[in-house]
Amino acid sequence: MVTCMKTPSQRKLEADLADGPFKMGEANKKWGLLEDLEKTWPYALFWVKAGQRQYAPDCFLLNLHVENYPSAGPSGGFWDTESGDVLAAEKWPKGTGQVAAVFRHGWQNGKMLYHPLDGGTLSSHSDWPEKHPSDIWTSEKIVVDYLEMVFSLLHSGDYTGV
């Protein structure tokens, strides 16, 4: 019998998912892990509760690439479990202001959110650490910071639905 060893990144993410901040968000029905990391690694599939808007879903699925967590920030976009791919543009959350800026389906074909916490996006914006020092992903941050950013946008006045 072969036993696979977990990577340091996987162990760190699992520890953060078992810790208070994630569990508190889960208990308050803000977010949750949809599938066991053993099945999805190096991705983590989360649901994130959305604010009530007419004709919009109660939550969105977020598929995050977490292979180098926490040295690199999670990176991902909204997900469709039926197609097993990025959620179609017409089903993405829409809005104005920050919602429109961050939830750009056209950015990297919907595979990343346009925010300094997104590790993939951050890697292509070398000026962001200077421009957005408090929003930038650092290894001291945890996946809850990313989920909280998405949750906050989906509950902001800028979010209008789909």
C-alpha cells in the first residue's frame, strides 16, 4: 500500500481551515469548503454566500489554486460544477465599482480575480505592492482573507446580481 505524503502547503491550508477564523465564517454561513482537499488538491473548492439580489444565486462557488499556499496567494475564479470549468460570463456576479473591477470574467478568461490578494493576478502586477500595500497577499495572510474579500464584495452596495 502506497501512502501519499501531504505537502507543507496542503498541511498549512488544512490547519487554517480547521482554525477559528474559517470555522467562524462557516458557522455564520458565510463560506465553506465544498469538497475534501484530498480529492481536489492542488485546488480548493469553496462556496461563498452572496447578498440577496433578484434572479441571483444564494452563493457562488470559488475554485482556488492553492498549491504554493501560503507563500503564494490563492488564485481562482467562479466555478461551475456541472461543466467542471469556469462559470460562464453571464452567470458571474455583476455590479459597479469594486465588484465590476474585481469580478472581471474577461481577466485571464475568468480563472483569476482582479485583486491584490489573488496570487496569479498579483504576479503580473509588479507595481501593486507599492500601490496597494494593505491589500497585497503576504505569507502572513490566510485563505480567510481571500474568502472575506469575496464575501464582502458580494454583500456590498456595488453588487447587483448576475
